[in-house]
Amino acid sequence: MSHPPSTLLAVDWGTSSLRGARLDAQGHVLEEKSLPRGIQTVEPGEFATVFEATFGDWARASGSFCLISGMAGSKQGWVEAPYCPCPAGFDEVAARLMWIADAPQGPPNARIAIVPGLSCEHPSAAAGLTHIPDVMRGEEVQILGAMQLSGLRDGVFVLPGTHNKWAQVSDGRVTGFRTFMTGEFYALLSRQSILAKTVDPDAPFDEAAFIQGVNQSREGAGLLHNAFSARTLSLFSRMSAPALASYLSGLIIGEEVGAQKLVKNSSVNLIGSPALTQRYALALALHGVQSRLFGAEATWAGLFALSKSIARSTASV
């Protein structure tokens, strides 16, 4: 019979960063580590070496095992973990873990596993297309963690970042989601387009300018037109240089929020860094939508909850 581990090593291995936490049997964080060793910095075949150098002391602790979420399970990562199709909840994701290390056949002997990520299909009426796939890696664990922390089993979960996710959860399972390249578009426009000559992406956040951007996005002219106003407002001295970055951010986030079919006085769940979730909460409030915010704790809560699903699924082994 399988037993829950006394210690869980929870790891979030993304594109640009690597962070981990050692959790006790109740899911409390005992220690944390974070360093800029995302998968882009690791050569093929070197993932085990980096893992050992970073977490080897934790991994060897008696009764522990490790769950890794994020891009470590991509084709460019440690071991590819095929996506789990939606609808999916704790048990479906746990059943598709990719076990590695000394026992790739899986529990109860294996000690390191990678979380698979999720996929879904969007119907399309375009000629030659019937469905368009969408994927996420790492965000699924954050959603599961937010559900665990809040007790919610239904709702909209939004994960701001480079590639933002808007996920629908029903009866404890992610039924589908859509990805928006909002963060990447902001980086491209503010650092590589003509706007880079006037926009300082490192300027302090200006709430008033951000609200102006969100409100301008609601005028219906579209982002391709509105984005150019970040240049002309500077050209005609209608907005100060430090405020332009927040204005552009408001335009882009406002465009994303406006594309959702949100009902006034409804609520959504925001998961991510305070700097981003607070901006989204502000944009959503301008649309009459309330927000509940979750931070980095959602990742650890999600991985801990998955460890419990593993224990349940192997109880009869």
C-alpha cells in the first residue's frame, strides 16, 4: 500500500526561472529557493545536474518525493510530459504525471515526476480549420492551487503573464481556456517598436495613466490604432514620458479584458504577481467586475494537492 510522503519537494521550473519549496506533511512551506536557471539556461542532458545542484539535499530527505511543474515538461525541457486534455482536475492531471529518475514506470518507487500541463480545442469556422489547439504549462497547477486555497469549484481563473490564460472551471475541473499574448505584445511594443523611442517600460506605475489607457481601449478603435496614440500623445506633449508605459499597459490589458464576455457585477479569480494582478483588478473594476487575488502560494498549494491525488490513486497498489 502507498502512503503520502512526509515531505514534498515542489518545483516550478519555467522558461527564465527556477524556484522550489520544501513542504511538510500538512503542506506548510519549510524552505524556499529561487534562482535564474530557467530551461533556456540549461543545455540538453544537463537538467538532472542542475536539479541535483539546486535541490539534491532536499530530494534525498527521508520520505520525500518531488513534483515539477512548468516548462521542464516541454519539448525543450527535462522530459516531455504530454498535455492532459480538458476537462481535467486533480485526478486527471495526477494520472498523467511523467515519472523520471530511477523508476520511470511511476509510483510507488519513482521519486520525481513532471506535471503534464493542459490542452484544449477551440472550434473554428475558418476555411480548412475545424479546431485550434491551446496549451498551458504551469498555470494548471496555479489554478488547482487557487481552488484548493479557496474551496472554489466553479468560476473564471485569470493568470496574467507573458502569455495570459483565461480558464473556465466547472465542478472542480478546468473545462477550457484561452491564451492571450498580452505580456509579450507589451514587451515588443515598448522595447522594439517605434514606441520604444518614447516609452520607458521601467518607469514607475502611473495609475491615472493606466486608467486612461483602459478607458481608451473601450472606445472601439482597436489596439492597432490605439497603440499609436502612445507616440502621438508624447509628440504633442499631451502625456508625460514616465506615464506613457502605464498608458500603453492600460491599452493592451484593456483590449484583453474587453475581449472577454464578462457580466457586470460578476467576479473572477486572478493568480500571479501582485504587480500584474493589481493592474488586472483595476481594469476589471472599470468593467464592473470584481476580483479575488492569489499569489505565489497557489503553486505550492496546487502541487501539494496533486501529491494527495497521487496518494489516493496509488492507495490500492
